Amino acid sequence: MQYRTKYNNPSVARKLTLWEKLYIPEVIRGMITTFKHLFRPKFTRQYPEERWDAPASFRGRPVLVMEDNGVERCVACGLCSRVCPPLAIEVRASETELLKERYPVVFEINMLRCIFCGYCEEVCPEEAIIMSKEYELSFRDPSEGIFGKDKLLVPKAELQERLDYLAKMRN
Amino acid sequence: MPKITIDGRELEAQAGQTIIQVATENGIDIPHFCWHPALTVAGNCRMCLVEVEKTPKLQIACATPIADGMVVKTLSEPAVTGREDVMEFLLINHPLDCPICDEAGQCKLQDYAFEHSRGESRFVEEKNHKDKRVPLGPQVLFDGERCISCSRCIRFATEIAEQPVLTFVHRGDHVTIVADPDMGFDNNMSMNVIDICPVGALTSRDFRFKARVWDMSFTDSICPGCSRGCNIRVGIRNNEIERLEPRNNPNVNGYWMCDHGRLSTYPPVNEARIEGPLMKDAKGIQQHTDNDAAARKVAEELSKYSKDEVLLLGSARLPVEDNYALLKLAKEKFGKQHIPFITHIEGQDERLLLRADKTPNALGATLVGCVADGHYQHVHGENEAKKTVLELLRSRKIKVVFSIAGDFLKDPQLLEAFEDVEFFATCSSNDTVTCRRADVVFSTSAWAERDGVFVNFEGWVQQLRPAVATKYFMRGIDHMHMSRLDRFGSPFDKWARGNKRNAREAWRMVELVANNMGARWKYLHTEDLFDEIVKMVPDFKGMSYDSIGRLGQPIATKHGEVKEPIYKEVYQESTERIESVGSVIL
């Protein structure tokens, strides 16, 4: 049995007027709408040439904050790894002579698993892992999707906008 | 017998007990830091405050002896407030170190801060700063800021380790712990203070920062470091052993284990493993092969020689099941009633725990019918003089050797005596000197990768449980303990793919060889072999893996069911003899 809606139910469907039945005027009305939009400001972006600069609140790929002395803030506590819903983060800690005592020897995020939820940023006690503005991620091989410290470490200066945003939101 | 009431429950108690003892025995948890059942009472953390009726102030449960008719309230308002105040006080100078602290996840202070604290501090001043990385001894590091001055480690050093080198110095909130600068806290029990430290003030140099507690799975097992067989828990992460910690068994080791067992028994499971069965080709170079081909070769070689030219070697490092399987092969195919195993005796018995005999199952191997080296010829042929394995090899009668463990050729004399052996097959889990000499090497499971039964020197039958997954032992299927990562990870995760060794129990290799020689053995699991042992060997009468359980049980002879403690005497006698011979001590 066909499911009855107001469109296939002749008793409910609106009857077309003579003007509408003529068809051509309605086509012209549609074309007017189309041409009107040709002269309006464009929303389309010519993507590869023209890139979008995300606002500070955007959650792009998670990165590790590198301090000015070239050392990561991370103390390898493993809370990001614990909270990560898809188990994308692996941290292996070791001892350092620095004041922070502990640092990550291995810090890997499997970007094929990452769901950009931002829990890692929220749980981090050191504000060491934060969400960046970067959203372009494509790989030719699954193993390329595992980002190590080399790809994750980003100088603090480049992340200032997000750090300011976090400071603002936390207060 | 005095009766006391705790939280409305009337409890039977014994005179002289303290409130916390009675409460713990009856499953009532009174929060505490400094009290430990195996140490004397210090009463300095003040965490176990309870309200005792008819006393004007709150009392500490750890140091208050019970009296008949005493009424204790642990949940009344004054008691709860008192504990909250104590927590606030302890947290005044405790740093917010949890992210980098190894204790996080198993920390008493962390747990109690959640359960028994207001969650807020009124303290706004700068916290006290103390030294954060002070070595107390070769294995133990001390973090002064984290210490809550419970004195458990000081009491342990004095009472249990009997090396009173730790003490408090300074006063008030500047109090800290130091070790004697000349001696240091250096003894074979030192790492137990890390376990009993209620906070993360004492950390292990070996384990420091290796893994978070919540990422590990813990499996109850037995330490294979000496014939004591301490009960342990094996901490695993990414299918590698990260640390061992003691498990309370009052019959065997109490709350403790020694540093030797803790540090030296797990690295061989993680490192230097052989990757699969090996067989020498025509040129004498070891090539990878499979178990079936290797077993065919061994069976072929074993059949070539007469029974006097064959030497089958048991091992006290392997569970009773493997020794039993090899002995069964010796009986069925070579008509031998006993096979020797080489003992590993180093140093002296220590006052606590560590034994001179560094093998976990010497008594177990003896019980199923193996004989500690030295009695081989004595038992086997009455006419010949007593000969050790070494003397036997030097007599050049032995042409083929099949051993179930590959760890005995460390001794250069024994290696030299092996020159006349025409064919040598061994089972081994590690790449050792023995393996390099062997014509056929079977890759076998290490102690942490398998089931099995060890019998310690006092006759306690205890059970190994698999903690590390292999290609043949899978976490999900074989009911092994699983960490969060194991449970929720996918088959594509690193820890699920890599690191799984191609290793099986040694008795399976013996079974393969036997079946290639015409036997028809069919054991599916190590437990099947144990069930057979139970029927054959009176000392294991009525036992099963279930009855042994987590805490073990004594051999039947101890209960007087079977009045033939002959094996134990044989073992002790042979041990003494080996010590006097000296040359075969490895």
C-alpha cells in the first residue's frame, strides 16, 4: 500500500492555478532568482588556492606545545591517552634532568582514529596538548597517519591565539 | 572473649587487639596511612580517627586497644570531620604532582582525598619545597615534598630489613627522611618500602616513569627467582612486563619480596628471546624451522642411540608438568626411572626470603621423579660410582642430549664436556650460550607466558598464571587479565600485533618428540598433565588447579596422608652434595 502524503493524496494536494499550469512563466520566475544571485557577493571559496583561516575556537588536529627553549611542555602523565575515546594517543614516559622530571620519549597520535573531540586538551594539566587550526589531513598509507613528536611539536608562538582563547574560556 | 561494637555491628575480638585490627578482620575499612599489619604501630598519621563512646576526644584506631563493651563509631559526624581535618592538614604541603607521580592511580592519599576530604583547601600560602630526587639507596629514590611522614619505610628498615639506616630529620613541616650517608639503604629487601609507601615519595629506579598504573594489567603469579616462590603480581603493559610486586601470602612470603626476584626475573621475558625453533643445517648453521620438522629430527636422532648413550635433562626452572612429560618419555622409550636436573645454587640462604637455590621448582621436579644432579648414577645404576652430569659427560658415553631448559651451559667446564656430544637438542626461551651450541632449539614459553605448578622448598604447591600473551596464548580467549587497552583496543593496535612470541610450553615439544617416536600422547592443556600427575604422584593427591588457587596448598605428605617424605630427603641430600662438589654449581 502506498503511503499517503498530502502530495499524493488528491483530496489534500493544492490545485494549480491556470497561471501555474502555463509552465513558462514559472520557469522565467526561477531563472530570475538564479540571475539575481549572480550579482550578489559569493560564498564559494576556491579551496586549494584560497584557504580558510579558522577562528581560535576551532578544533583542528591536536598538537604539542613547544616552549621557547625547544622542549615540549608535556610531562607524559598519560591523562590524554586515558581520556581519549578512540584510544588514538600513545605516550611513553622517561626521566629527564630538567625540573619537570618526566618527559615523553614517544608521543604518538593516530590521526586516522582521532575524532577531534578535544578531550585531550581539556584534561591536560599542563596545557601541553591543544587543538590547532590545522584541518588538512590526508595520507597515502595508514602508517603515515600516526604522528610522532616530530609532527606534533609546534612552537608556542604559533599557538598563541588558541592559548589566549583557552585562558579566556577558563576564567 | 571481649565483644565490641563497630558501627552498630557487634564483633567478637581477642584481648589485646586494637580497634583497626578488629575492623580489618571484619571487613570494615578504617582509612589509615601509617598503620601496616606487618609493622609496629606508630600512630603518627592520625588518619584512623574514630569516635569511641565515653571518651572525650577522637581516638586513633590503630593504637587504641579494645575493651569489652566498647562502642566505636567510624561514620559519626565528629569522626568524619576529624578525618577531613587530618586530610586537609596532610595536603597543606603535598605538591600537586599527581600527573608525574608513579603512585597516581594506586595512591592512598589520592583515594582518601576523594573519599575523606572536603575537596577544598583554605591554604593559600606558598608550599614548602624540599629535595625531589634523593637516592636513599641503589634502588630507591626519595621525593621529600610528597612524603607525609608516616614512617612506614623507617619501621620497615628497622624491623623487617634489620638495617636501621633511615630516620627523620628536622622538625615540624620541614621534617624529611634521610638515609645513613655511609651505608645508604642498600639491602636485598629495600624495594619493599616502595610498595608500602602510601604516597609516591619512594619510587623505584627500575620502574620510574615506565608506565601508568591504570594502563597495566596485573596477573597473580609466582616469582621464579629462587626456591622460595614468593607470590607476586605481574604488571603488564603493551604485552611487556613492566614490574613485579609482592602479593600477600602468609604461608610463603608475607607481604614482601626480595630485590633479586623483583629485578632479575622479568627482563629475560622481555628481552633476548629466540624467535622460533632453530635447526642446524648441513653446514652447521642454525636455520629457522618449524616445531614439527625439529621434533622429527630429534626423534630420529634419539632413536639412533642406545639408552645408555642418551641423556635426558629435566629442569628445576620449569614447572612440574614439563619435568613429568620428559620423565614419561624417559620411562616409555628408554626404560629409565629417573632423569637428572642440574641445580643452580649460588651464595647462602638469606635471613628472609631469598634462598641459595635459585631455581623455583627443585622440590617439584624431585617429587615427580627427577633427581638433582649428583644422584643420577647413584639411583640409576647401583654398580657405578656416583657421578654428576659433568662426570658422566666426561666419561664420553653420552652421545645425545635432550634438555627441556636452555640455561645450564654457562659453566665453561660443562660446555667443554659437551664437545663429545654428537647431537644436542634443547628447549629454551632465551638466546643463550646453550642455544648456540645446540643442534635443535625449540622456542619455549618463559615463566610469565604459561600455566604451571611450582613446589617451593617448604612444599607449598603454587600456580603460575600466564601474564604475557604469545602467538598461542591469547588474552581474550584464554581468560588472561586484560588492561583497559587490551579490552578496548582493536586487533590493529601495536600491543595486539607485535611482541607476541612464537613460543609454547616445553612439554608440548616433549609430546611432539614422543609422538614422533611412536607414542600417542594427547594433552590439550597443561592442566591435563597436572591431572595425570595428581593420579600418579602421591604428594599431589587430591589437588587441582582450582584447589591450588591463588595462595597454593601444601604437598599431601605434609598432612601425613602419605608417609613417604623420601623425595625431600633425597633433594636435600643431593643439594648438600652439589654444594660440596662445587664444579656443577651454575
